[in-house]
Amino acid sequence: MEERNDQMQVRWEKLQRWREGGRAYPNAFRRDAEAGDLQRRCADMDAAALEQEPISARLGGRLMTRRVMGKASFADLQDGSGRLQLFLSRDELGEGAYAQFKELDLGDVIGVEGTLFRTKAGELSLRVHFLQLLAKALRPLPEKWHGLSDAETRFRQRYVDLIVTEQARRTFQIRSATVAALRQGLSAARFTEVETPMMQPIPGGATAKPFVTHHHALDMTLYLRIAPELYLKRLVVGGVERVFEINRNFRNEGISTRHNPEFTMLEWYEAYADYHIAMDRTEQLIRAAAQAALGQTKIVYQGQEIDLGSAFARLSVAEAVRAYNPDLRAKNLRDPEVLAAKLQELGMPVQAGWGWGKRLIEIFEKTVETQLQQPTFIIEYPTEVSPLARANDADPEVTDRFELFIAGRELANGFSELNDPEDQAERFQAQVLAKEAGDDEAMFYDHDYIRALEYGMPPTAGVGMGIDRLVMLLADQPSIREVILFPHLRPEQA
């Protein structure tokens, strides 16, 4: 068991005295107001107005600062909505209650009742005439909460981070508003929200390494889902023509500033639509989310101004590669040997089985992605790297697919869905061969999904959008760990 330091020991002794008084951890206090609401309500009321129309309030929150000055003191109370200054005097509270206040520690949860007024400096304050300790903080709040050495502790002890870091609280408010706006936008467009299995007998919908588990009662291997895509498209076959899910996905891959093993995606599918319509809807949803979460569509991300209000640019993969690799000519962008030479120049070895499409994408990812700061749809991905997307009618070697890039990272992936069961079966088979050759991220062959397609899926467009990455953008956060309440970390050392 962790040893108590001197500060914790003093607080523990106070708790024991509190217990002996028979009043520890009461549950009868009820508040009728919150700090942030009172600040907004009284924003236009001066001292005279508050004196003329007294406002009483009962608040509960955490004691964050305290300034004891003899017979009178000031303190700051923080609740989930904000902060409010408290004014406490021995004459108003009485000798016993005022002495109890002076015994409190920063971080203690208290209940107070009083009347609002403004100080000579104009700060809205509550003149307290009732005080009650509701929960004792046995651990002191950190005095400093920054720097690389503290980052892991912030993520591991998010509850403390939320208490002391205003930006952390703001980030998760932005996240909540963003998710609500995306859900509202799709619901308003008559999409049906659903829930699909998180444990699947066949992981599908993306190329990724899955987590594996075992169901004892059924004696079968199951996989935590890497994407809900194939289940959602089964629903389109079944007549749910506009469908979406805000889903948790799991991928047994590396951890970085942009990757967490468990993450949140929004996926939606729309029958009788194509990837052009999907791009339009993606753009509308992101713009609406920014407006809802931030009140504007021009934002700043890591010092770079980004305009979400203007039309998003659209470039093909080939056009983007040419734009940032002027030594490559258009006629050579499907020449495997030319692309192999370029990869060698970039210090990237060509692996066995890579066709021109995979080679071109590797060049794109190495030389183009980070350059795409303003919102840009990259379209016409090679069929080789798009096993679920519909081939383009005019050029079957590329697909009707897009990825959206903002601030140098992918935010969404969408395409006109492949609804030809024979074509899909062939692509699944190619993925199986890739898996047998050692690609542990290649897809499995999903017989039931092929069976579903054989009943007929209408022309459909689908999109997957990374919620975490969108929140990173809107909250101006450089790491995915900042926007996930409890990111995965190595176990603490004893």
C-alpha cells in the first residue's frame, strides 16, 4: 500500500476527527444553482442591482483557493460549470462554522448557501451563511501540472487533470458538442442510428490487425471489431437505406499521437448515393460540428489557420503526387519500375506483391499527406488498395473513393460501395492470399457478407470519420491522448 506523506497524514487525521463528530460524508445537501449559470445570469447586474434584488443560491463544488484574513475570508468554489468566489465571515457563519472553514483543505468538496453580491473590485461573489463539508480530499491537488514528466500522469489520473486543468475540461466539452452535432446532422437527414456487434466472428471493414478473444460457452474465436462497415451494409441490403453508427473500434497496432488501440468512429451509409454526395455530406457535417462546438468555422490548429467554411479542395491521388513530386510525369504514375525507383530514392524498399497502386500510395503517404493543411479530398484511389470500394466505370484500375485530409492527417475515408458480389468475392480472395503471404492486416473472406450482397444492395455511398481526430482538430490538441478520457497506457510501476 502506498505510504501517506505528511500532507496526506494531516488530512487523514482531519477525516478521523470529522468521523468522530458523526457527520462524515453527508448526503442530504441539495444545490439549486451552478457557478457558471450564476455568472451568466448576473453578468449585467451591478452591485446596486444585486442589492435591490437579492439572489440566494445553494452551490456544491470543490474548494480551489482560500485566502484567510482574520475574521473574514475569500475562497473559490469550482463545480462542473465554472467557478464562483465565496465570501465567508465569522459574524455571518458563526464561530463554529467559521472555524470549520479554516480547517478545510484545498480540494475538499463543500456545500454552501448564501446571497450574491459584487465586491468593490466588481467580482460576483456569494456571501456565505451556511457551509458544510461533503467529501474530504485526502490527497492534495498538484501545485504544478505541466511538462513532459507529468503528461503520462495527467492521462493516467484524468480525474485530477479535469479538476485542475481548464483546457482539459474545455476539450471534452468540445468533444461532446461535436458528437452531438454529428448525430443531429445525420438524424435531421433521416438517417437511422443503430448498434452493431463489437465482438465479431470475422473482423472486416478495414485492413488492420484485430484483437482476439474466445467465447467459452460457444467455444469459438471472436475478434473485437476493427470497423462496423460490413454489418452496416448488411442493413442497407435489408432496406435501412440511410444508416449510421457512432462506434468504438479496436485495432491491435502501434500507439502514437494519432493512434490509440481503442478509438471512436462515425460511419454512415446512404443508398442511391455516390462518393460525390458522400463528400458533400462530409463537408457539411464537419462545418456544422465546428459551428456547434466553437461557434465559428475558421479555426487555428497548432498555429495554422484552417478554413472549414470554404469549399474543400478535391484532387486525385495522381494529381496530388505530381503536385509534390515534379520529377514524376503523369504517364509514369502507373509504371511499377519508375515508382520503385522513386521509392528507393525516398528510402522505402518495395515489398513483394506491390503493384503500381500500392507503390503510388506509399509515395503519396511519404511526400504528400503532411502537406495537406487546408481541407482536401483526395480521390481516385487505386483499386489495389481499396478492397471494398467500387471501381470507376471509366477506369477500373482506380476506385470511386476519397480520403479527407486536414492539418496533414486523414480525417475521413469514403467511397461508392462495391455492390457486385462476384467482384467483392474476388477482392476478398486477393486479401486471403495476401494474409497467407504474411500480411496480418489483410481481410478475412466473409462468406455471409457475400451472401448478403447476392440479395442485392442498391448503389450506396459510405463514409468513416475519425471522431478523435476531428476533436483533436477542433480543440487544437496535438495528441489523440488529449481527447480520449482514458487512453491506453503501460501498467504503472509498483
